[in-house]
Amino acid sequence: MHELAITQNMLDLVLEQAKKAEARKVGRINLVIGEMTGVVDGCVQFYFGFLSEGTIAEKAALSFTVVPTTARCRGCDKLFKLKEFDWTCPYCQGNNMEIVAGQELFVESIEVE
Ligand SMILES: [Zn+2]
């Protein structure tokens, strides 16, 4: 249920940016969500619906870019998509790796009027 707090933070940020840009209305919000964050876009959409009510971001379209969980193997230096609970390199079967993508969570850009 942490989507509620995340959506509130996102909205605060968007409104702050929109204010700086002297926007009358926010038309679209582009979000980047890493798979590892476990954030469900449908939940964000739902919370955004009522949190944004009465703000200039009301009825703004949300656009989500989901970043797959990607790891780099420290053994063979290859990049691959990490499957849940499978921490084995598909190339060398090693299990020493680092996460290089999938933990993102940010507002990429907003479109205002
Ligand atoms: Zn490897």
C-alpha cells in the first residue's frame, strides 16, 4: 500500500514544477517505474485520481515506463534481465551480480498548458 505515499510525493513534485512553469493545467505526467520497486501502475493511477482532485493536475494523463530488473554479472560482465528468485547468471551460472536497473522511481517529465 505504499503507492499512496508515492503518489502523494509525485503529485507534490509535479505541482511544484507546474507552479514554477506558471502552468494553468497539467496535461500529462511521464513516470519511470523500476520493476523492483513493486509499484503497481494501476494503484498509482487510482490514488492519483482522488489526490489530484481540485488541483491543476486534475485529470492529467499518467504515462508509465516500466524498467525491467537488470543485473550485471561480476563473473563474466554480461547484462541480463533478472527473473524473480533466480539469481543465477544465464551465461556462466555464477551468482555474483549487481543490480544495474529496475530500482528507478521518478517523474521523467510533465507536460503543462
Ligand atoms: Zn556470468
